Amino acid sequence: MKIGLFDSGIGGLTVLTQLVKYMPDAEYFYVADTLNAPFGTKTQDQILVISLRVLDFLERSGVDCIVTACNTADASIRSAKVQTQIPYFGILDFEISADLQRVAVIATKFTVQNGIYGRILKSKGAKEVLEIPCQSFVKIVEEGLIDSSQADQEIENCMGILRNSGTSTLVFGCTHFPFLAHKIRAHFPELILFDPAQSVAEKVWRALMKTNRDNGKVNFFVTSDPSSFSNKILKYQRLFDLPFTVELIDLGDPIR
Ligand code: DGL
């Protein structure tokens, strides 16, 4: 089976890691549109153009399904009701069984403005949903600063609002953010952390169960600076533990 994934950078690795747990014998096609990163500060129209280009590339690569490993892109694709030629899954296809009395979601600027998490979680029974923009976390993760004092500072700046708020469950509404889970846990030990990726990976596995196996492998495609991306991947390869290649592709002019 061949699975297409995409994100603006390394955030999708948190989804790839979960997919590989269920399907270590799949061939993955992971597009990181690094030329257009970050996505979360862009408009609906810009993110949609980026997403349509990547969906088209993945469809032409012959994958069996697409998994949008980026909340920002998935929110934009869903808002525009895009139809794909092949089965489509996104990180927003999650199921959740945690305490939903008072839930907080940390996400990019775009995802929070879109309000999609509030709508989804309320449709699943959440009483109150607090959506908090934490766009600066994306850069911290991409720049390998997850253990820095800058990360501590940004967590306090963005999430301080959660102190004494009665929130029980925190949802990672951006695929970059689980890389900061250890730090967030240290700052807010009372919160139950929920990453939608595991539930989405299980859904993809159920849908593909009968598809032929391949040799486990990850083909990364980036739209700028393949060597810096390869270095980041080498640092995190232990998470998905498959052989990989990194190739530079051209998906068109940068979207600004
Ligand atoms: N990892 C992405 C998400 O889940 C996008 C981060 C960004 O490029 O702003 O939303």
C-alpha cells in the first residue's frame, strides 16, 4: 500500500509515526511544502492553492490514499469542500473519548480563526472549547528549539490563560505541537493531552487493511532546501524507523 501525506514541514512526522505503528509495511510519500511554510499565517485562499497543488502531486504519484498531516491545510480543504479522486483522510478525522467538559485546543493562527475545532468538538459533545493560537510553536519545533528556554517562555505566553481555567483536556490542533508535549506536561501537569494522530492512523489502517503490502519506506518530497530537511529527519528517524530518501520537487511559485 502507498500512503500520501503532507504538511508544511516536520509536523507531519507525528502523524507518520502513528501510521507506521499500524502499517510498517507501507510505502509513504510525504510532501513537506517547505517553500510555503508556515501555512498557519496564510489566508484560506493561499492555503487552498498550496493544498490543491500538493493533492494533485500526490494523486499523480499513484498513492492509495491521502492523509493530510496538517490541521491548517485540512481545515482549509474541508472549508472549501474539495473532492479528491482517491480516498482522503485528514488529521481532523479523529475520534476522542477524553473528558470533554472544558476542552482547550492549541493550533495555528489560521486553524483558530477558522474555528473548526470548536465545531468538531462540540459536535462530539464538548461543552466549552477554548481555541488558543500558538503559531510561534511551529518555528520553535522547526528550528529544533524544543528544549530551549525560549520554548518555556512561549508556552507561558501563549498558554498562561489556561491556569485556573478548569480545563481538563488539551488537544494538539497542530501536528508540530506533540514535539513539545514533554514541555507542556511540565508546565501544565494537570492537563490530559490528546493528539488526534493515533485515532486517524487507526482509521486509515482499517480502510487499507485489505490493500497489498509494500516494503516499508518513506519518500520525502520538499519544495526547498533538501539538505536542511534531511538533517531534521535524521534527528527524528528513530520515531518512524524506516529507510528514507529526500527529493526536491517544484510545485510552482511560492505563495505569498
Ligand atoms: N503542522 C501544521 C498544522 O498542523 C502547520 C504549521 C504551519 O505551517 O503553520 O497546522
